[in-house]
Amino acid sequence: MRAKRILMVVATAVLLAPSAARAETLLTPFAGVTFGGSGEATGAYGLSLSFLGAGIFGVEAEVGYTPAFFDTTTSEFIDSSNIVTVMGNLIVGIPVGGTEGKGVKPYVTAGVGLLKSNVNGVDGVFDHVSNTDFGFNAGAGVMGFFNDRVGLRGDMRYFRSLTDPDEDFEFDVGVGDLDFWRGTVGVVFRF
């Protein structure tokens, strides 16, 4: 009889206990616009892959591409340009409604990576200039899910290059001249 009571208490506790939050994998193709800072307001697109433990803390890898980053209409020397961002970020989200089904998740993100800019000059002035800088990004956004697997994501991020202000073989880090904002929207797939 005592074993039966213990078994019923344990079974009741298991049934009434809150379900454990599950880890999430999020894949988001995105499109948007870059503006402000060093670049011209122009379209951008890319892809991010995020892993969130318990739906709250996680890491993100993202790659973005912005064609025509530098203004070619006001410079007679630039034929074309682009910038590629490759960033590794930490992400913190608050799952309102849980990690399954419908719900909303506001989040903040920040990280470091590479900013690769390319500029092609008009014939006779210069051919091609390519520069890769370390950089950082920080931003915030929100995800809204329609069901267990699909939702929309929108965010705003600030990007800035990092530089060594004194080339004296010491580890000095300062902010560089390359900076811009990027606003994006995308379809987010949850696995």
C-alpha cells in the first residue's frame, strides 16, 4: 500500500511538473537595407543560424551581403562595391509563449567577426581594392512564430570595424572608420 502511494505521488508530480524547455535551432534567410555611417542606403541579404538552449541563451552565426555598399552615383572613380559581414554572436531571447507553438521572442544580440569590403574602380583609375577588417555588431529584434516550425523575424543591428590605432606591435583595439546600420526581416524556421 505504501509503495502504491509513493508511486501515485511520483506520477502526480511528473504529470504536474512544468515541461522542460527544449533547445531550439533557428534558420533565418533575411533581406533588408543598410544605411547610415560609411555606406549608401542599399539593399542587403543573408542567412543566420542560431542555437538557443532552453530558448533563451544561445549563439548565432550570420553572413550578410550588401551589393552597391558605397555610393557610385557621387563618385566618378567607383564602378561597383560590396561588403560581406561574417559574424559570430551571442543571443539572449525571452520566449513569451514558450519554445513550442505560437509565441513571440524579443531578443538582443552582439558579437564579433569580419567585415570584408570590395571596391572596383573605373578603368584607368584603379582596378580593385579589397579590405578585410575585424569588426563587431550589436542589435535587437523580435521573432514571432505562427506554429512550431515557422515564423517571422525582424531586427536592427549596428556594425563597426575594429582597428589597431598604433602599429607598435602591442595589442591595441580601437574603432575603425567603417560603420553602418542594417535593418532586416526574414522567415525563421525552427527545428
